[in-house]
Amino acid sequence: MKHSICRWCYESMPLEDLCRLAVSLGYGGIDLVGPEHFAVLKRYNLVGTMTPTHGIEIGLAHKQNWDACLASIRQAIDATADAGFPNVICFSGNRNGIDPQEGLRNCAAAIRQVVGQAEKRGVTLCMELLNSRVDHPDYLCDHTAWGVELVRAVGSERFKLLYDIYHMQIMEGDIIATIRANRSFIGHFHTGGVPGRHEINETQELNYPAIIRAIAETGFDGWLAQEFIPTGDPAKSLAEATKICGG
């Protein structure tokens, strides 16, 4: 499995320092770094494993957001492809009173407008599953089943789910069985300890060694990004995470 580090968890650390740390620990990429910083990643032979686009709350579920969101996604697809990087993120946005099935239809219609570009450029567009109980109230794409239905509706190998283990533990649990049942719909993983989104060690409730083994057993060959906020020395926490995840 290929391992990366989510940039936002280490915002106080200059990107160059995070790149050096990633290389020293054997990580292959940095998650959620924009095209303006791709040159820095390339200097360290690191991959930009998930390119950011529009924001979380204002997303594709509402048609009035499409122009801005799709423009951001189109730009990210081209920049990501030009760099030779693999993935671009997108979000459903908040419900804001919309029926979940109407929101799903709107998301599918929006994604169909850009997924052809992703197919041509060899980039995978991933919608992230987030929890709406603790961190992102009212977010629409908050259950795996809804996300899987969306992927089926779009019907492209270049549109997948970003399965965030932390968020889905909060929303529905049953992590290993869900991953096994829905492997073909998942293009990327994020980690994080529950509760608190801190280290993925024995201080929290998830059995990450078992989860990582289950992911590996599905044949998943994409990226798993560490998205936890360290409570202590980031280098020690990330080194520990590498061992836990078999890196």
C-alpha cells in the first residue's frame, strides 16, 4: 500500500520541512496540496496524492453551486494530470434542506459534466465521505451506502469515494465489513483516531492493524493518507503510524 500525509494536519510546519520528514519516514506523497505547491513536492520526488478543489459546505448537491465548483474541479484535473498525479477531491456540500435523493441526482449530473475530462486525463475524481454528527453538521455524503449509490449513478471508473475511516466510524462503524463489501467503489483512504482525530495507536478505539490488513486483502493499490492531528512530536507519531499500517 502507498502511504501519504495530509498537509492540513501539519499546517504549522513549512511544506519543505514536511516533505523532508515524509521522505525520511518512507512516505511517498502529501495529500491535499494545491497545484501552486506541486513543484515543491516534485523536488522531493513526492506525489500530490489528492488535489483540493472547492470547499466542503458549498458543494455539488445544489445546482447554484455548480459553476464555481465545476470550474475548480476542471482546473484541478488539468493541473493534476499535467503533474502526473492521481486524484482530485470533491464534496457533496451540505443538505440545506434538500431531499437526499434529489441531492444525489444533482451530484451525479454535476459529476457527469467533468468525469469525461478526468477519464481523458487519467485522473480519478473522489468524493469524500464525512461525518455529519461531530465535525460537519448537515453534510450530505455522510454514509457509505449513499456514496456507493452515487458512484453507481455516475458509472465511471474515474469517479470513486474517498473513504475516511475516522468519519465513517463516527457515522456507521462496521469499518472492515463495509470496506470489503464496497472495495470497487473506493479510490482513496484517510485515517484518524476515534475520538478526536488524533494518533491511530492504542489510545483510540479503532483496530488499525486489522483495518489495514483488510484493505490490503481487497487488492487495493491506491493511496492511504494519514489524516490525524498529532498530540505530540509529529515525527514520532507519523513513524508510529507507518509501523501500524505496515509501511
